[in-house]
Amino acid sequence: MKTLRRALFLGLLSFCLVLGCGGGSSSSYKNSLNFGTGLAGNGFDLAGENSTFSVAAVAGSLYFRLESADDMAGRAVRLYFDSVTNKDFPNPQQYGHILLSSFTITNPGTYTVKAYLVEQVGPDIGKETFVAQSDLLMQP
């Protein structure tokens, strides 16, 4: 009986220690959306990072880097441009906090770009989770 109590006590103590260690988030990832002219050498950063670009200089093609504080868990990324048009980007990884990809934008103007993670919850229904937004200025 004394051994059983000791084992139960040690098990409960171990359980409490495990829960206590996982209490706070130690993630250094944050929610952010950035734009650039290409990919940097390490493959996780952007080259030519800015929020103002010339349509003619980049030939309409821009790169983006979306970082999520939470694991993307393989969810697709959806970008909304001024809440009018949107573009979806499949996520090739089942886990991770960063997605880099590119899109084409050919019209000059100022855009508010909002990024969402999209989880398929039905045949035609996707649950969107807001991650970040940034302003983008495209000059002629």
C-alpha cells in the first residue's frame, strides 16, 4: 500500500511538472506579412523587402513572407487585396510557421493585403483564421 501511494504521488508530481513546463509559449514566431522582390539565400527571408514597389520594375511579380505565431498545420494561405479580390496558396508542409510564395499584381495603387489561414471544414467551406495585414503601394 505504501509503495502504491509513493508511485501515485510520483506520477502526480511528474504530471504537474510536465503541465507546468508547457504553461507559457516559448515561440519566437509572430504574426507578420511582408513583401519583397525575391527570395534571399537562406530560403526563409525576402530580398528587396519593402512596402512600396514599381509595377514596371518588378514586372508585376512580388514575393511575400507570411509568418504565423501559431503552427500553420498545413492550412492553405488566402490573401485578400482590399477585401475585393483574393488569391489562395497551398501549403506544402504539414507543420511550420512560415510560408513564402509569390503573386502578380499589375495595377498601380495602394492595397491593404490581409492574410488568413484556411482550413477545409466541408466540401465547399473553408474556415478562415486571420493572421496579419500589411499595406502595399504599387507605383507605375
